[in-house]
Amino acid sequence: MTDALAFIGYIRDHPDQFRQLFLQHLELTGVSVAVGLAIALPLAVLASRVEALAKPMGWISGVGQTIPSLAILALVLPWLGIGFVPALVALTVRAILPIFLNAYIGIRDADAAVIDAARGMGASDAQRLFLVEIPLASPVIFAGVQTALVQSVGTATLAAFIGGGGLGDLILQGLALVDLPVLLAGAIPVALLAMAADLLMGGLRRFLVPAGLQVRSA
Amino acid sequence: MRTLAHDPGYALLLTLQHVEIVGIAVLVALLVGIPTGIGIVRLRWLEAPVVNTASVLYTVPSLALFAVLIPFTGLGPEPAVVALILYSLLVIIRNTIAGIDSVDPAMVDAARGMGMTAAQRLVLVELPLGLPVIVAGVRLAVVSGIGIATIAAYVGAGGLGILIFDGIRTLNPDRVVAGALATSALALLADWGLLRLEKVLNRERRRPVEAGMA
Amino acid sequence: MIWLTWRQKSSLRNILWVTKIDGGVSMRHAGIRLWPGRGNRRLTIIGLLATVFVTVTACGGSGTGSTGSSKPTVAIGSKDFTEELLVGQMEAALLEDAGYKVDRKLNLGGTVVAHQALLRGDIDTYVEYTGTGLTAILKLPVQTDKQKVYDVVKADYKSKLKLSWLKPWGFNDTYALVMKKDKADQLGIKSYSDLKSKADQLTLGATQEFLARPDGLPGVEQAYGMKFKASKGLDPGLLYQAVSAGQVDVISGFATDGRIPALNLSVLTDDKHFFPPYFAAPVVRDETLKKDSKIADVLNKLAGKIDDKTMAGLNLEVDQNKKDPAVVAKTFLRKQGLIK
């Protein structure tokens, strides 16, 4: 048990290193999901507007989900080399998929009657999208972002294979030397971070999604 | 890339290792998860603590979980199998509960009316009718497990992840692509097979129950 | 709190499937059709099966060994970089040629991972470096005399760990700080001491192991009183490309890496002799040798047979020419007349 808690001692003894890796991890996660959202949302709107695109795009993202994250990271290498930026690009690609799928489905399944009503009231296309469809889809979009964020916290550990930094560094160093405190100094904060991201997004969703759209439990 | 004839043995070995890791993990998760799910349906107060624990485990990133398990399991396929069991438990417990809950109460009442004991109702009515939902859980566990297992190559588990790591190590994109395609195809194949099973079971389910009760 | 989150997830259950993917969680809509209509389905499945088979077989690695012998099966391990894969394959090929069954458990991970596997009996042998045994495993102070290091390591492994060092194969794969030749010339850096005044402007790329090992970065920085601006932990295979492309300025390389001359890199001089010698030799479990002592004779066939330059050439075959380590190892042994 004392062994299991020795990781706290390691963090205390290496505050600068830990802070740097922790911040790198946050940055990798946050930026990849933010950029992923910025790319996925327009794509989802496009797919919901152009019938012919919806099917192939859904298919691509479905199949894309089955490609291992590690492979995406490895495939970025030949183009961008090593370091923080390539890791960020790979994580962004990974984040796009769940956000796109959820956003597309949310918009597609937005209540047709409500949209008709908006059209009847003379709302323009843009007004309909931003004032009706996206708010209606917001619970599902939020779920996608929540998923992407939790996933990104985990996938960011793999950045340590290609010089991207983050808490994965400590996990790999701990593994290389079979040094449990070092390993746990990486693994436990990552796990806590993933749970925190999950809770945070859950809370934000309750806070931001209009009350009438909150999904009631079955 | 080398020719197909060169060494199919090794290639097949990697695929089999991959299938084995995921297969064993999901089987064990089923053996543990289904009884747990049944227990929860009977003792509802257990749902929150059990499902929450499983959900928390579910958020732990795979590399972190493998790493934490190594002091207990050593290197090799063991940490991978244990990690995948822990991940699979959530979907399987949850879908077992959902599967039993989805059974029409009238059907259960009818069974009770026929004088079936609780155990008979479970085995003859609730589980068979809830099966498609449980299989849906298995499908999710298998498909996601196939992806996660690639990372397990780093802790000595073998499997198709070896090709990806080799590709990184020798700066050989061909190998990475081969590993990625093979993993992805394996996942899609499993997805297809289990989805089909789900559909067949669903069709069975819609048939009159007399057949099952005779 | 978590309970609420769970409730939310479960209430979304009818809309979304929660899927775990490698690294995190992902949701997937039940209604997205991944599968084409009835007509194409069989073709798709055949296509997928074919994809698994073709991609996998097209990229196979080592063979699975010969069968049909009463000799014990020997499990061979290796660390996770090219040279280790090569020497692991050489061990395997030598033993196979002598009629042993071989179980290749190569590419295990870093030093301690391979060492633990050996201690636990997961593997019977792997090739280790004397300096690594001295500092990383036995945690003894650095020495520079080649023979002394070997003697100390051999004696301590025997008495403390019940492991036998066989004869060194000849090459000294020391850790080395490596820079691009033109960059080193431009900054006037030839030795580690020259680095001292410039290190705070330079980024180091190194394996995660080097960043944490006492005879790695912490030791070098202390011995030479320098501190790099930043350090990036990388998979071993990526170091040379990274320094060659200018993404890092200095790397922790290996002296026998063929990419050093091939990519026009230069090895800096360890003028204070911080790094011990790293001669490579097989380490075997005593228990394994007890079962069959001839294993040692088979592996000793390579004693003194590979010099630094030869090893660098073999490494380059894999790293530059993308050859399979198993093939390179066998070809070399055949040329040496050590296997049929």
C-alpha cells in the first residue's frame, strides 16, 4: 500500500516535470477536441443537408472508428514527423469521428414538425439551423463532445510514443524501468483526468442544454 | 511488403493471438457479467454501486490500465486480457439488465400464471427474450476490444498491434497500414457477425412464445 | 455525482450506443448502417476476410520455427529496437540450426522489461549489454574498463540472479549523443564538454528509457553540468529521422547504428568517459543451462564474430533498406558459415 502511494512522493519530488507533462496533456486533449468540434460540426450540417453525402460520410466515420488510434498516430509520422503537433493532429482526427456521428444524428432526427413550424414562421435556412436544429440536437451533440473528450484524455497517453509529451511519458518511463511510482504518477492522474472530463461535460450539459430538451430517464 | 507465400504462419499467429485475447476476455466478462446483471435485477439497490464502479473503470485509459495491472499480472497477454475483462463488464452488465428489463411484463406474468418458479422464469423466459440485447453488448465489447488490444502489443501481449509498433520502430508505413487494415477488418467482421446473430435472435423473439414453452 | 452521469448515459441508451475504443469512450448510433444492402453483403464479407488475410500475410515477420525434435524449446526475448531484434533473431537461428525448438518473444520493451521476463522465466535468454547490466540492473557505479565491467557483471548476475553471461559477440553499442554533422560543425561542438555552454539552447530527443535511467540523461547532465532546453521522449525507431529532419538537435543514439553515417550524423565524444562500455552478449537462465548446457556452446559460436562496423551494417539493412530482421540475421549467419 505504501508502494501504491509512493507515486504522490514522486510527483512532489518532481513538481516541474509533472506540471509540464500535465499541462501538455491538457493542451493535447482540449485543443484536439475543440478543433475536432470546429471541423465535425460543419461536416455534420453538410451531411444533413446533402442526402447523397450522408451515407458515405456515416460509413467512413463508422469504419474510421475501428482503426486503432495507435495506427492513426503512426500514420501521421511520415508527413509531420515527431513531436507535439503531429500528436495533436492525430488526436484531432480521432476526435472528429464521434462528434460528427452524434451531431449528424442529432440534426437529422430533430423533430420535423418543429422545423416545419419554423419554416412556416418564415425563418431563413440559417435561422432554422442555428435557432432550431442545433439547439434541438444539442443534447446529442454534447454527448458526442463528452465522448470525444474522455477518449482524447486516454488517447493522448499514446503521444508519448512519438515525442508528443503528456502524462504518457511517465507511464512509458515507469514501464521501461519497472518503476511503479513513476508509472502510477502518470497512470493515476490520467485516469482521474478522464473521470473529471466525464463529470465536467455531464455537468455542462445539464447547465447548458435547455430544460425542455434534457433527456428524461426512461 | 513481402509476398503472401513467404510466411503466412507468423501472420496467422498474430491474428489468432489477437482473437484469443479478445475472445477470452469477453467470455470471462460474460461469465461474470450475466450473473451480476441477473443479481442486480433481483436486488435493485445494487445497480448504482455496481454500475458506477464499472463506469469508472470504463473511463480509465487503456495504456494506464495495462500499466497498473503489470505489477500483478506480469507482462504478456495477461494484463491485456484482464483489462479487456474490466472494460467489457460495463456493457455486459448493463445490457443484461436492459435485456431482462425489456421483456414484456405480461409475458413474465403469464409464465408465473403457468406455475413457473422464479428460476424457470429466468431461464425459460427472461434470459432467452433478453438475449438480443445481451448480444448487442457483446458486440460492443468485442469490437472495441479488438481496437484496444493493439496497444497491448506494447506490454508483450502479441497480436496485430505488433505490426503497428514494428512499423513505427522501423519507420515503415506499409506495416502500420497492414496492421491497421487487418485490425479494422477484424473489427468489422466481428461487428457484422454479431449484428447478424442479434437480428436472428430478434426474429426468434417475435415468434409466439408457445414454441419455447412447449 | 457519478450516479447522475450514469443516469444521463443510461437515459441516452435508446439513442446512442456507448462504445469503448482504444484509449477512451465513443458513442455510436445504433441506426447508422455500416453494412450495405442484402445483395452486396456476401461480397463485403469475402472482401473483409480477404483483407485480413492478405494484409497480414503480406507483412509477416519471423518464422515460427522447426518442429520434431526432442530438445527443449528455448524462449528467446529481445528489447524493442532494431539491433536487439537482429541479435534475438540470430540467437533463434543458431538454436534452430542446432535442432532446438524456438519460441520468439522478441520486441518485449525496454531493458528492465526484458530483464524481468528473463527472471520470471517467461524467456530463457536475451542479448544484454555489459554497461546496461552494470548500471541499470545491478545499479553499480560506472567503470570504463571493458574486461572489468564484464567480469563484475558476470559474477554478480551469477551469484545474485542465477543468470549466466555467455561470451560477448564483439561489438560495443555504447550510448552516444549524436548531432547532425553540419549543425555540430556550425556550433563547434565535438565533445560533450562542448555541449555544456550550448545545451540550454538545444532540444534533446531520447528514448523514454534514456530520459529516466541513472546512466542516461540525469547522469550525463550531472556529470557534465549541463541542462538541455527541453527533452522529448520517443520510440527508439524515430530518433534518427527526428534529428536528421531538425525536429530535435541532439539525440541519445547507439554507436553501432548504421543510420549515423547514412544520415550524415556525427557522434560526439564522451570526453569525461561518463558511459561505461556496452558489449553485447547473450544472458541465459541457469535453470535453462542446467536442462541443456549445449545451448551455451551454440550461442558462443558468435563470440567475437561481430565488430562495430559489421553490426552497424546489419542495422542499416533493416532501418534503411527495410529488410526483415529475421532474413538479415539468417543471411549473415549463413555467410559466416555458422548455419546451414
